[in-house]
Amino acid sequence: MSAKANLQKEAMHMLKLTSRTFYIPIKLLKPKLQKTVGAAYLCMRAIDEIEDHETLAKEIKTQLLRDTSKLLQSKTGFDREAYEALTKPYDELPEVTHRLADWIEFCPEDIRDKVLESTSEMADGMAKWVEKDFDVRTKEELDEYTYYVAGLVGVMLSDIWRWYDGTETDYDLAVGYGRGLQAVNMLRNQDEDAERGVGFLPDGWTRADMFEYAWGNLAKADEYMKDLKTRNIVLFCKIPLALAKKTLKAMDEGHEKMTRAEVEATVNEIIDEKA
């Protein structure tokens, strides 16, 4: 097996290990898009694992995120050796983070700069919020945090759609799509976050207010979908959106999350629609 084919196999395996929401829709993409979206997702996941790490000190996470952001901005290309030297002392970081340079190499060269730009902005924004102990006080701060951790995924995907076949989408709606998915995660993980001393509800907000925030942003995701005409891209975007809506409904009815059978039925329903 060639080095390129081996990297592709390893990247798809890493996707399966790290993403419950996006692995299935990425697998359904045509080869060129599958490779690009897969590489882009892994780049952002590598950063996310630093932000989310449970045992690394705040100061270390902040430094790692900011230094990685600078490396991603380099005009001469990503410095693999410098990044590996940066992360080497931290064995506790997962493989997906240590191998960021591989995911960048896997990404098609003519869209790579856009992926690195969004990932760099995400890393810098995450560093800011790690420093603030994720202390969200206002809706504006919630919007800012959800932009960095999820809205930028929407921006990056919109850049990929344009590069792939000229598909034009609204960036504000793309950010709303990302925010909606993130708000669902926040609601699902509220108790778990509280155990580690983190709460994302702005001052004075109830859980019902966060439900309203989630539904409002998922409505923007519905608008975003109207600009998509390429069947493969529509399929990709439709699956996480449908799962987010059904998860919200399940939680609203008192269930913690959707069952595995419900997830599989939803995905199959969408695939059959597009067949």
C-alpha cells in the first residue's frame, strides 16, 4: 500500500474513532469531498481535543492553542517539526492531536489554506475561552464562544462547497448551523459540564432559553440548506441537522438522547429519500 493510500485509510479510521455526528455523512461523500471534509474535520478535532482536555493545566492549553494557531498561519507552510516539538511533551494528548501535520498533508493542496485559516481562528478563539474558564455571562458571549467552536466549522464547509463546485452559501446561516448543533451538545452535556464546573447558560437563562437558542439557530440551518443544490452536499448537511432536531425533541420529552436504533433509522430515512 502506498504512503498516500495508507494515510487515507488511517484518516478514515481516526474519523470513525473521533466523530459520532460526522463520520456517517463523511463516509457518504464522493471521494474528493470525503477526503477534503475528512481532513478538515480532523484538523479541527485535533484543536478541539486540546481545548477539551480534562487534565492539562489551563496555561498549557492556552499556550498550545496559541502556538498552534501561529503555526497554522505560516505563509511558508505548516512546520511539522515545530508542531511535533510543541506537542511531544504532552503524551496525554490523543493521537488525533499529535498527528495534526498528517491531516494537513492529507487535505487537498488547493483548499488547504482555507482549512488552515479557519482552524487557526478556532484555535485562537478557543485559547481565549480556556483563559476565561468558559465563563459565559451574556448571549453575546455565548454567540462568540459557539462561533469559535462550531460556527467556524460551518464557514469552513461553505468554503469547501464553493471550491468543489461553485456552490454559494450564506456565511451567517452557516455559522447558525454550527451554533445550532453546538447548542444541542451543550444541552445534552449540561450535567456533565456542571460536574467539571462549567456552565454555558448566560446569566438569567433557564434550560428552556437554551432550547429556544438551539431551535432558533437550527432554523438558520434550514435556511442554509435552501442554497444547496448538489445532492451529495445536501445529503451530508441533512444528516447532522435531522439528528440535532430529533435529539432536541427527545430531550424535550425527558429522554437523555436518541437511541442507537433511532439514529440509524433517521440516517437510513434520509439516504432513502435521496436514492
